[in-house]
Amino acid sequence: MVPGLASATRTKPAVLADVSKTGGKEYNSPHHSAGVHDRSQVNDDEVVNTASQQGHDDHSLFSSALNFIKQNKVEHEQPIDEEGVQHAHRKAYEEGSANSLPAGSLGSAAALQVLKQFTSSGSSGGSSQSQLISLAMAEASKLFDKSGGASSGNKQDAVNGAAMTVMKLLVQSKFNGGTTGGGNSGGLSGLMGLASKFM
């Protein structure tokens, strides 16, 4: 019995060592932290409700878009096609030919329109990540209806495109605070800096 106890005692430190790893490099690795900050301040219910009210469309359209960005987290870190987004925005809002765009590009144009309104208004106080995503998805829904559709894809694709474009901006600007005002002014600066590329 004594050898058995000794053996159990010897294995105990090894178990503790393994558990302690969860607070070490593995826990704080880039892969882990990326998964935490990308959607940490997005309230799903708030996003869906606000988008549904603003876009006058069904909740399922917007909840599906949120599921889309959850399931494609790897895309959050992918570079944004700045020229493509600017071209889509010009087509949709300056030339009035949004229906010549694929649905995903139409959504990106809508997202940029919301971002432009946000940055030009200077209304930084109280605007949250949830609001920005909601408004972008709602704008995509309205633009799709107004233009009579897209050259390819459906409304869901357009709303997905808007949500993903905003999420990329939020993640890549490290804008991971609850709101854009107050103590998160550094995050706002990052978002504004990234947004300025589109202006």
C-alpha cells in the first residue's frame, strides 16, 4: 500500500502543473485571445431587435447573419478589400446602381454608408458595437429592397456581407470596448483611423 500511495503522491504535482497551464501561455495565446475580443461586446438580442426595428424585416434574417459571423471567425482577421468596398459604395450611393452589385458587395456598401454616417456625425457617445452592426445590417436590408435586389445572391447574403464588414472593422481596429465614448477613446481612434481609409 505504501508504494501505491507514494506513486499517487508523485503524480499529483504533474496534474497540478497541467491545470496551471490554463493560466499560462496556452490560455493567453493569440488564438485564444482573438476568440475572446472579436465579439466580446456584442449583445446578440440587442443586435437582432434593433436591426429588425430599423430594417423593418424579420428577426431570423439578422439572427442568421450573426450566426454567419460566429461560424466564420477566421475571416474577422482577413484584410478588407478597401478598393472593392469603396467601388461598391460608389455604385450604390452615388450612381444608384446597387442592383448591379453581388449581394455581398451590396452589404459591404451598406456597412460603409453606416460607418460614414457614424464618423461624420461625431456622435461618439454611447454608440456600441452592437449598434453599429445592427444599423449596418438594417441598412443592407433596406438597400436591397430599395434597389430591387442584387445582380447575384439574396437578401441574406447582403445582410451577412454588412455584418462581416463591420465585424472586420471592429476586430482590426481593436475596437473592443463596450461603447465608443469615454474610456474607450483609444478604440475609437483605431476605428476612425481604419475608417479614414474609406473616406
